[in-house]
Amino acid sequence: MIDQQIEIPTRDGKTTTFISHPERGGPFPIILFYMDAPAIREELRDMARRLATSGYYVMLPNMYYRAGVMELGPISADPESPERKRMFELMNSLTIPLVMQDTEALLAYASGQTAARNDLIGAVGYCMSGQYAVNAATHFPAIKAAASIYGTRLATDQPDSPHLAARKTRAELYFACAETDIYAPMEIVEKVKQGMKGANAEVEIYPGTHHGFAFPKRPVYNRDAAERHWERLLALYRRNLPA
């Protein structure tokens, strides 16, 4: 495997982006890996590497670069703790237009890389970034498959709400939802299900799980559910991003 950390220029500065892809073969379909709210950490890099071993050019950008922040370190469970408040402040500083702008910069960089295929792209977003992965599919036709893993803000009153995405993209969409999730309660999941009716999409509820179940370092980590999410994710990409 080849791992790199690259400074990719954007309209607002440079986003430090971790890139992983196989050493041999290629060019490889691109996977845009959008981070969760606790920011870049080795746990996410390891997940990016796991995706890359299946034959993909995986890009994991630092989405908090505008604030000069990359790694937040341990986050207290106390909602009043300074680090948790800072995390939410950073998360709320992002918007769908800003992330789409950054995505355009990522793909512009990848277009000059011999290891990457810009005509076959997938996206995945965890937590706060489920909405961004889904919206990326509505903005960039080369994105053939997008997944939201316990995504938040999936059904809003805005025209770019993820639950409305099926009518704006031909990409296959997949939503993995925790059974118990204060950030994406069942009434939101039901709105997503309604929005995806008749579309090339699946909304799956993972029984017995909580928000964050796929992250090995979280107390709520659920090994069986996490492995199921990998199975679903890789099958999604195999269907839509043939090597």
C-alpha cells in the first residue's frame, strides 16, 4: 500500500488530505472519505487503508482546515466540556456548499494523479458527513455510489436535504442507521425512507446499535454491526465502481 499526506489547495487555503491506494495496478476508482465530527485521527486513517486494500484510491481530507485544526484528541462525553463544545463549534462551521467546494478541489487534484480514476467515484460520510457524501452524489455525476453511516441532518427543510437526494442523482445511495441515535432518531430515518422510495437506494437499520457503532475506539463499538457495514459498503462499491 502507498500512504501519503498531501496539502491540497482550495479556495480558502489548503486541506491536509490522507491518501491511500494499492501499490500495484490501477488506476483505481476514487473513494471520498468524509470524516466524522471528532476530526482526523489514526482510527480514520486505518479505515481509509482498509477501503484502499480493496482496490481504491481513498482520499480522507481534513474538513476543519479553515479553523487551523486537524486533530482534536480525546473528546469528553461531558456535553459541557470545552473540547466537546469546540467540536460542535467546528462541526457547525461547515456547510454543504463549503464541502462541495472542497470536494471540487479534491477531485481536481486527483485528476492529475496516474493512480486515480476520475470517472469512477464513490463517497462515504460518517456522522456529520453522511449529508456531505449524499450531496456530493447530487453535485458530481462521476460519483456512482454514496453511503451515509449513521449520518446526521439527513432530513431538513432545505432544498439540499439528503432525504431529497434520490431525485437529483443516478448514484446508488445507502444509509446505515443506528437503532438508537439521538442525532438521527427514527422519525428522521422514516423521512429518509419515504424520500428513497422507488429510488436506487437502501435505508438499513442496524439492530442493537448506537451512534458511532463502526468506530473501533468508541465505547459503543459493535463488532458485528461494524463488519456488516464494511460488507455493505464494499458491495456497494463493487456494484458501481468496477475496476
